[in-house]
Amino acid sequence: MPRKIGEPILEVDDLHTYCFTRWGTVKAVDGMSFSLREGEALGIVGESGCGKTMTALSLLKLLPRPVARIIKGSIKLQGEDLVPKSEREMRSIRGRRISMILQDPQTSLNPVFTIGNQLIEAIQIHHDERRRSLVRRAIDGLKQVRVAAPERRVDDYPHQMSGGMKQRVVGAIAISCEPKVIIADEPTTSLDVTIQAQYLRLLREIQEATNLSLIFITHDFGIVAKMCDRVMVMYAGRVVESGPVRDIFNRPAHPYTQALLSSVPSMDEDVERLYSIAGQPPGLWDLPIGCRFAARCQFAEDRCRQQYPPAVTIGEGHTASCWIAKGT
Amino acid sequence: MSLIVFTLARFSGNPLDVMLPLEATAEDYERVAKHWGLDQPLYVQYGIFIGRALQGDFGMSWKWPGRTAMGLVAERLPATLQLAGFALLISALIALPVGVLSAVKKGTGWDAAAKVIALMGQSLPGFWLGIVLMWIFAVHLGWFPTSGRGGLQYMILPAITLGWFQVAAMMRLVRSSMLEVLDSEFVKLARIKGLAEWKVVWKHCLRNASIAPLTFFAIIAGVLMTGSVVTESVFSWPGTGLLVIDAVRARDFQVVQAVVIVFAGIFIMTNLLVDILYAYLDPRIRLR
């Protein structure tokens, strides 16, 4: 069944999430705006520490307290703004309407409870049912993520399962209450390549079957190409370029996107050294006033260092924040 | 273990000096020594002691004539176990919640206050604490009796004296392991599910954080036994601790040996119990 991309379900506008540390204010997310449609898969790409995970945690309002806070902006889930919601209200939204798959399956399940127990717990929060039907649902959940012999596996502890299997369980927990949006934060980084491919295929199938919206956080353009409809490139807390996956691959407009794409090794060419972007991203506590990539950009002009570039339209639904990027 | 106790007890002096009156003659000494086997070389004495101990015979008491050493210990043991058990119970009941809360509310006034209480417990010696508590609450305020054994009110002060140190150490241990667990991914996942915070803390975290404090629990059991010697003498609590002090003073080796062997046995039992509890708490320790 092909996916049907529908109306926007999640709309993030001008989101600012800052961390207040002893050493200063870290602007982890500094003015993010994007929207996610029903059934759509959106990729968020960027290097470590650019604010991807903080964006995800902001959406669930699970920021590390008391350090990090949403300063400004709105997160509208099905038209409802989550930012002013209380912790109690958020609890009924988490898991049921928006959920998340964490990076490391080895540590994201509690070692002292059986996986059935943890799955049931997730279901129980939002469904007031008898034990027997909860167990039934847990087994169905495992079946949905292709865990073999789910009737037996529900009584297993996490240490009795492989990494790929555990990540499936985490997936089963995420989809157990049929949320509208799932954020997958580098879900395959710690899996080996064949298991990775299987897992991505599984996520794809689940997405097609349930028409849920996926936000895929990754630093792997290969995954983006395989999984996503649209992609946003993040740099130092801001989106520098966003657009349909194909456009971004064919016509990357922002020098950072271009550089990222050139650092992906190609199968067809033999290269001595892999391309890498010179320099380090700026510290999020001490950001330049101009373009944040200017210091590492080979095309940077004076203007780039003095003023933050506005978003330029490159093509349909494709924008880049760059002074030198050519619009249409 | 038995060798150490046997030797150490004999360092304390000649029991005959205590047993016999001042005007006793050399022949008296010889006769009594022969009667108790004290004229034999030490290794022979030890051999006899072990041989009999293995059959459950720890000999007769010298200080309390006509009583067996083990009989005396058995008679006093319930009092010690009662006090130690009560101290353990209140220390666990205080240390666990306070430790958990100071981890959850890390860096707040609550955490700081808990730290001060812990520090006091760690640094105040038992004999001093016992006397001060007695002076304030028994002598001045008259809330509790000063000493002896009776109802619950007799137990409060000795149990606090005995337990405070344990509370302090345990509280810090619970706090640090809770902090570690609170940071882990599965806690994040539990929150992502929409689980209420108290359930995240008390269900998901506490069970994972309880392994290290549990190990300490086994050590505590030992400390409570030895601690009872001081506390029981301060509060004249008629338990084995008081018994062993009296026995040491009278150089009643048989009783001292019996008490120490029993303490060692209790220590081993609690450690075994803790090992079994590990497996209950953490499935990874269970054998398949």
C-alpha cells in the first residue's frame, strides 16, 4: 500500500531551546521552523552536537531539567501547541500521539524487567484493560516488528536478545499506542549494516501500513536517500537547507550541504583520502552574528560574516539560508 | 577465623588471675589449670577446642559456672538480633527514600540537608552518640528510659545509635547509584512512553540502583553485630554484645569464642542471603 502524504500534522515554528549551564547559555536549537505532513518521512541531518537530538527532545518536552528550556516558539501537534502544556498533559500525549526510538538498543530497555513487561507498561498507560488482553496486545506488537516466536519472547529479559532484536522491541514500544508521529534518533547507528538494512525496511513497512509520520535523525545521507521524502540540514542549531530529498541530492545549494554530500564516499570512484570539512563547528555558547558556517566555508564573503543570511527559495519546497546560493 | 579469635583471646592475659582469689597458692593455680586444660601447649588447646566446636561443644563458661558458653550466647542472642533488626529496619526505611529523593532533587536544599545528616552519622562515634542521646532524650527530656530492655521505647535510642552510621553510608550509596541510573537511556524511554515520574523513579530506577546498596547491606549486618558491643554496653542492653564485654573482662575465653563464632555465622548467612537477593533483583545474575 503506497503512503498517502496528507495534511501537516506537526508544525514547529521558530523553536528556541537553550541550555543554561555554568559556562554560559548554549543555544542548542536556535530558531527552527518546519512542518511534517501525515505519512511523510522527514530527515534531519547534521553533524554531532548541532542540535538534532535537542530538537527531538524539545518536541517531546523531555529536555534535561533544569538545564534546558524551550525559550520561544511553538510546536503544534494536530493544531495543538505543546509548548504551554503541563507535564501531566504531556504524559498523555507522549507514547500515544508522539513517540521516539532511541539510539542505543543495548541501553534503552530496562535490564531488570522482561520485554513483555515493558511493552505492556507502555500499552497500559494509555489503555485501561485487563492483564490478559494486554499480554495479547504485547504479543501482537512483537509480531508486528517480526520478532520470531513472540509468545515465548515476551518473557525474555533484554540481555537474552541481540541488539537488532532489542531495537525491534524498542520499535514495538514506540508504535504500541499508535502514535501519529515517531521520532527516530539515529536508530540504526549501533547496529551492523545488514541488521540496519532490515530494520530500516521494517520501519518503512510499518510506516506504509499505519501511515504514520516519521522524523529521522541521522548523519547518514544513505539512510536519508532510502527513507525520507524531505530532508533538513542542520548546522549549529539552525536549519541551513531543506527540501525534497531528490532536489537536495541533485542540487545542493548551501555550501555546507555540498560539503556534507562530498564527504559521503562513492562506490564508483577510488579515492585516496575521504573528503572532510576543514575546521570545527562553532561553539553553541559563542555563535557568530553572521552565517554560522562562514568560518569553514570556502565561498565566504564579508557579508556572510556580518549578517545572517535569509532563506532563499531554490526550487519548489527547497530553501537554503545562504548569501551566495542562487535562487530561482 | 577461629584461629585468630583463639589466639587473640589468649593475648588478653591469664584467665586464672581472674578466676582464682588473690590468696590462691601456686598449687591452686596448677590444679585449676589442669582441670581446664590450660596447662597444655597452645596448639593442643586449639586442637581440643576445634575438635569439640565441630561437635557443637564450645565448652563451659568460667565466669558463669554451670553454664555452657553456647547456652549463654543462645540466651542473649534474641536481644541482639532484635536490636540489630530494628536498627536495620529503620536505617533502610530512612536511607532508601532519603537517598532516592536527594538524587531526584540533586543540588537542592533537601539534598544538602541530607548530606549534613549523612556526614554527622559517619563522623560521630557510637559510644559518644549513645551517651549524648541518652543525656538529652532520657535524662533531660525523659522521653525514653536510659537503659535496659523492655518495650519499644527501650529500643529507640540504642537503635538510633546503632543505625545512624548505616543510614548515612547507605543514603549516600543509594543517592550515587540512583544518579547514575537516572541518567540512563531506559529511563528516557520510560518517560517517552508517558510513564508518570514517580513510577519512573520508584519502579525503573530503584530496582536497578539497589545492587550496590544491597552489597553494602551485607557489610552492615556485620557492622551491626560488632557495633552492638559498644551500643549494648552504653545502654546496658542485655544482648550478646554486653555478654562478650563481660566475658572479655573475665577472660572467659569459651564465651568469647562462642560469641565470635556465632557472629561470623550470622555474617556468612547474611552474605548468602544477599547473593540470593541479587539474583532476584537482577535477572542477568540468574543462571540459565
